[in-house]
Amino acid sequence: MATILWVHDGALRADHPMFDAETVKSSPDYKAVFIWDNDYFNKAEMGLKQLVFIYEALLDMPVDIVQGSTVEVLRQWAGTDGTIVTAATSDITLTQMMAALNTSHRLQVVADEPFAHLDKTPDLRRFFRYWNKAKSSAMQHHGGMPILWTE
């Protein structure tokens, strides 16, 4: 049974929690893969600078880069009884791909740590209002959570 770690453009860092998911840890022969899907990039209207950023970020990660259709490549790599682990995202196209994969494979979606910890739901109508609430915790490595111990 293959375990595939699907890295997408919403999770371009090697310390993302999906790399520490129990499914990944229990499968020493897992494969981490990023699918270079031109159809997805075109649909998302990504420009050259965004694509260069993605590529350069991937070079610093333990991941194979494969060109093709995301769903087709993942189905092929995972086989008939494989598990696909990926990062949660709000991207509608990626969410649709996840739904398609979930019909044929075990799909585990891992949430990331929030960018900032806020006491209440922020006013999202204006970025400035949100940023005034979020900036104090967003720039801290622990996201503004209280430090319970130090080493």
C-alpha cells in the first residue's frame, strides 16, 4: 500500500504539519510529490513570477516534481489501495481535486497552524482592520499563543 504526500502550492514548506502526519510517519517508504499541472496553473491564472517562486520553493523541499494532470498522476502513484496525504486549502480547484481523489482513495487532509490567533472573528471587509488585530501575533514564531515552557 503506497502512501503519497501530495504537496501543492498552498503548502510550500518542509515544516508543514502534513510531513508529520501519523500516516506519513508510519509509512517509511512514502513519496512526496508536487504535480506540475499546467491546466491547474492556467485555470488559477498564475504568472511567470508565481511559477518561478513555486519552483524555487520546491527545490528546497524533499519532494519529487512530476508534470501532468494532478488527479491522474496521484491515482497512478497511489495505486488502487494507496493513501494520499495533503494539506488543507481554501482553493476551490484543489478542493475539487481532493473530492475526486476521495472517491477512489483514502485521502487525509492535514490542517496547518493558523497564521494568527485572534480572540474573536475579525472584520474581513477591510484588510487594514484585520491586520491591526492580527499583526501582534502573526509575526511571532508561535503565532501569538502563550509560551507554556521553554527549553
